[in-house]
Amino acid sequence: MRLKIFLASLAVVILWGVFARARSAPITAGPIKLYSVDQKRYIMSEKIVKSDEEWKKELTPEQYHVMREQGTERAFTGEYWNNHEKGVYRCAACGNDLFKSDTKFESGTGWPSFYKPVAKENVGTESDDSYFMKRTEVHCAKCGAHLGHIFPDGPEPTGLRYCINSASLKFNKK
Ligand code: FE
């Protein structure tokens, strides 16, 4: 009997974890002001809205899982957690400038970690209560792609840790 109750509770917990997964608010078409690292100024751009089918065709299965289904790559497996080259990390889905190498730091987590984005306009955030954690989800402001999460245990000057999946990034060496 106790086992039955335990198993039923476990099922509820697992289902809740799955269904409570926050998805980014669907991005709506329209103009957006973004910072361009190459041009060193703000530029007007258009948000990118595509169907799941279209994204599936353009992205690798891993990129699709991370960027469109809020997935997380396994720690220490991504392309960039140990990358120390100078350059810009752009959105792997749309090319939007996201992070500069000089804001990347050693977090020891196995995911590329930054203390701030290129500009606050270039990313969006959403509260994410999945898996019984209060977390802040971060996504690309131009195409809505899920990037990772923000935690309040980063270094100065912001005290924030942007914990980002390599799968969501495309690095361009300076
Ligand atoms: Fe993007």
C-alpha cells in the first residue's frame, strides 16, 4: 500500500516536472533594437518568427532540442565551455550578437558562463519553475531561441552568471 502511494506520488511529481516546463513566450514579428558588436552601435532589426518545422530543418537535432524545446546539453560536452579565444558568441539560430569573450569566466560548471550579455536588449528573460527550481530562463531577443539560465552567483561587476548551452552559440573569432 505504501509502495503504491509512493509510486503514485512519484508519477505526479514526474508529470508535474514535465508539464511545468516553461516555454519561451512565442516571439511576435516586428522591429527590434539590438546592439551590433561589429558596428559598435544599436541597429534596428526585425524579429525572426519561424514554425517548429522550419527550425527543425535548419538546426541540428541537438540545437533544436536546446533552443526550441528548452533542453540542456550535458556539462563538459559542449563546444565552448573551455574556449578561451577572443571573439563574439552569436545566436546559433539567427546570428544575433549575444556575449563577448571578455565577459566569459571560469565557472567550473562545464557550460560557457558569462557575467553579462552584449546588451540587455539582445536577450530576453522568463521565469522558469520547471524541475522544482525557481530559475530565470534566458533567450535570444531576436528569434526566441532558448540559451540557458541566469543565476545570482556570478562575479563582479554584475554578480550574475549567464549559464549558456554551447549548442545555442556560434563563436566568431576576432
Ligand atoms: Fe536568435
